[in-house]
Amino acid sequence: MQTLRLLPALFLMLLFACSTEQSTSTADRKPETTASDSALVKPQASATTDFNAAFARFFEDLHNADTAGINQFIHPMHGLWIIEQPGAMPKMTQVFAIQKFGREYQNRSFFTIAQEVQQCDLIEEAFPSFDCADMNYDAGKTGYSEDGCFVWDAEKFKKSGYWNYASLSPDQIHLVKTTLPLVQKSVLHTQSSFEFHFGYLDGQWHLLFAKIIYPCSA
């Protein structure tokens, strides 16, 4: 009789022990990792609020002739306006895929500018002054009062007015003037005189204008 009385108590003790063991093993168990969970997704080249970091990626993509990388810097709606000067007047071309652009001279790729923009360590200060009379490439003189790769605000470029002389249609000029307020950072490479103008839109930096003009050549 005494044994029979103990059976319910023994049963409850065994049930509690099993429940505790099951609870502990569930808490300690690590979730299974699938191949898709562990796959690394390469971030967009320009998806950073740090302009210097975004420009470094742009510069790397330019020198690697990375078409996909450069295209990430082109906004799908505003595109990239490339400014050249094949003659007395500037020429502006709106581009949405960099591989479809050919420079005015010999229809060369956009990536050929990397040959002239060999180094660009950003210096954050206003652009230096320029004078054609001081330019002498044979003597290593660029015409700028100071040489380097400068980053500053875009106010000077916004007032330059190239679009007014580039034989653009009224609709194209309207598109340019719609894009201009979006430009926030301008980069000047004095050795080539090329300029790159960026805006931060939709969570990333975009190259909105690129001026690849040789000064005093008209």
C-alpha cells in the first residue's frame, strides 16, 4: 500500500525532470544557418553618407574600368551630364549608362580620363584661382594658384552657365536646371582641370555632372 501511495509522487518527479531537460535543450540549440543566410551581399559603391569614402570608391571604379561600379553612381532619373568642349562652345551629353558614352575626341571611353586623373587625395578647401597666362604644361605649371585635388561646395559650378552655350534644347536646359540644386560637392583635379560634381540622393552619392574640359583650348 505504501508503494502505491508513492507512485503518483514519483510520476510527477519524472515528468518535471523531462520537462526541464527539454526546455534547457531548446534554449541552447542554435538556429540552423542556410546558405542564403550566410551569403554576403556587396553593398552599393556609393551607399554611404561619407563623401570621401564614396569618392574613393568612385575613383577606384574609374581606374578599374568598372562599368557596373560607375553606373551605380548615375542616378536613374537625373542621369549624368558630361561636359566637353570640342570647339569654341561646350557640349553637354546626358548619360544613363556609362558604357554608351563616347568622348568627342575619337569616341573614346569615359574610362580613358583615368589616364589623366592619376591621383586624387582630397583637400577640403575652396578651389584655387586659375589664369591661362600661368599655364605651361611643359614646365609643369597647371595655371592654378595651388595644385592638388580639391573638394568644396558646388556654388561656383552652379553659376558657371555652361548649359547656356551648349546648344541644348529648352527641355534639356530645364532638366539641367532641375538637377543643379541637387549638387552638393564639387571635386577639382588641377593636373587635368577635370571636375566632378556629386549630389546625395535616395540614400547615396551620385555623380550628376562631370566636366572634362581642357582649359584655354578654345
